[in-house]
Amino acid sequence: MATGVIKAGACGFTINVKAESGDNHKVKLEITSDCPNYQKIAAELQEVDAFQEIFNKLHMGKVYETFAKYSPHPSCPGVSGIMKSIEVAASLALPQNASISVTRE
């Protein structure tokens, strides 16, 4: 199982992802968040085909389509965290932390 914790930024919301795959292909997702948009995403996004998601063109696939339907913030890092969790659950990537740091000069 892969777990991801995404702190979305200025909104203060956190997205928690549990991704599990028994065959390194189909990935079951459990997404929880205090963000009302991600609560809608979680209700719809419960299982994905890892290969369809990871080897698709950017912004295509079930994850991005569901995100686009419910999230008004295209810069939200939550979708990237979900995709990374799917990769790790399907043994398509090693579990490594990723981060974004934004400052104003």
C-alpha cells in the first residue's frame, strides 16, 4: 500500500491518499480530505487502472478528468499526489517525497 499526504497550500486543506494494488495494475483508492472538492473527487475515484493513468497524456485519464470536474483550482498539488500514490502502489515508482516551495522575491 502507498500512502500520500498532500498539504495543498494557502487553502489549508490536506488530502490523504491510500492506494493499494494486488496485481500492480488495478489500484484501489481511499481519498480523504477536509476540502469539499476532494470529498467529491473521493466519492467518484475509488479504483483506477494504473497503466491507463500513468502512461496517458497529461490531463487525460480518470484521475485528471475527475479532478477537472470538481476542482476549481488547476494549480492544486492534490492531483499530483494522487498520481504519485498510484505509481507507487502499482510498483511503477519508488516511494520518494516530492515538494513544491513557493516564495515571493
